[in-house]
Amino acid sequence: MFQFTRHEVKLPHKSVDYCFETWSRPLWGWIIDHLLNPDIVRQFEWDAQRVERYDGKDFTRVYTEPWTGNRFWEVQVRSGNLF
């Protein structure tokens, strides 16, 4: 498990130095933790989706999540892993 690390950020403003405490952890570690957790990994969307709405006359593309975007779709089509 990747631990959080404390950082202190100092910002000068109008001749006064303000100090803020922040916490972070490595992004790659956060990803690995999620991929190794069976309760979380089941919630991931692994495939691109095209979502459309019908207004009674025409279909209109709807973008609601990252996996409904064009780039996600194009990458998956090019890799040959679409459905």
C-alpha cells in the first residue's frame, strides 16, 4: 500500500508568507491499489461506449463519461479490442 506524504507549501502574499499543509501519494501507487482491490476493479469501465439519445426524429451523440468520448473509442477500435 502506498502511503501519503506530507508537503508544506509556502506562498508569499502582500509581504506575508502563508504556509499550507498538503498531502499526496504517488498516482501510480493509487492506480495499483485500485486494480488490486476486487471490490473496486469490478466497477471500472474497460470498454469504450457510444451513447446516443433519440429525440423522436434524430439520434444525437451524448458524452457523459470518459469512456463515451471519441478518443477512447478510437484507441479501442485501433487496438482491435472493440466488443
